[in-house]
Amino acid sequence: MNEIGGRYVLAGLCVLSFILAQTFQAFAYCFWIPNSHGPQDDLLIYLLSVDQIRALLVMGTILLLIVPYTVIALRYRKVAPIASLLGLIFGAAFIGFEMSARSIDFFVVGQH
């Protein structure tokens, strides 16, 4: 397999891992993570091991999404350099905002 094909395979695997993590999150919320009935329950749910695994898995795969954004930006850098650069910048911004929004799953008040 050539270098370019390998990039696309890697990007596809990163997207696939993100989709699998989202599927695991849906199953976790359906079967293992109880429904919250208030802010106190939210804090207790964050302390469950299955919720921490879910949060780590989702955050890790969100971080992997930089690979497809980079592969697409490299693919179109000669044809549309400005659009390619802007796509990469805004893709990285999306990942950064998602990481900051989901960081509450890791840095919960009361977690030791």
C-alpha cells in the first residue's frame, strides 16, 4: 500500500474508532449508567467506573479526529490552500472545544 493510501486507511480507522466510542456511550447510557434526577446524582454518576471509562474512551477518540482533518487538509492543500488551512484550523478548534466541554467528566469536584 502506498503512503497516501495508508493515510486514508489511518483516517478511516480514526473515524471508525470515534463511531464505535459513540456507540459504546449510547449503550452505556442505556444499560449501565443510571438516569440523573438532579445535580447530586450527576456528581455521583461521574464517579462510576463505567462512566469514567466512557468519558476516557470518548475523549480519546475525539482527540483522534485530528488525523482525518489533517489528511483531508493535506489532500486539498495544493488545490485550495486557504480552504484547506481553514478546515484544519476549525477542525482543531472543534476538537479543542469538545475537549474543554467534556473535561468536566475528568475534573469533577469531589473526585479524589
